[in-house]
Amino acid sequence: MSKANEATKNTKTTKVAKPKTPTWRIVLRWLVPVFLLIGLMSGMIVGYVVFGKRSINEVFHWETWKHVLDLVFAPS
């Protein structure tokens, strides 16, 4: 056999190992957005209920946050 035939034969039989993604990376890709969402929700609750002394029922109403945005971005 020639060296060219051996080289092509060796490349056909060897398998290229695909690197596996570690499980912890997959978990982190899901946990980071979940923790950010939990942080946002708890920040809204603490800011509105504890500091604003309002009802917790009003925290998740769109009208409440529309009013807050109107107050923040109102022309002076």
C-alpha cells in the first residue's frame, strides 16, 4: 500500500469526538434568567409594598406601573 492510501484509511476510521457540554453549563443557562426574574419580582414587591406602603395586590397590575412610569418620565 502506498502512504497516501494509508493516510486516507486512517482518517476514515478515526472518529472525531464532539466535545460534550457539561451539565452544570446547561443548568446555569436556565438558572441565571430564573434568578434574575425572581430578583426583579422581589425587588418590585419590596419597593412597592415595604417602601411605598401599598397593598401587595397592586404590585402586578399594569396600571400601577404605567402610573409610575408616567410620574418618572413626566415633563417638568
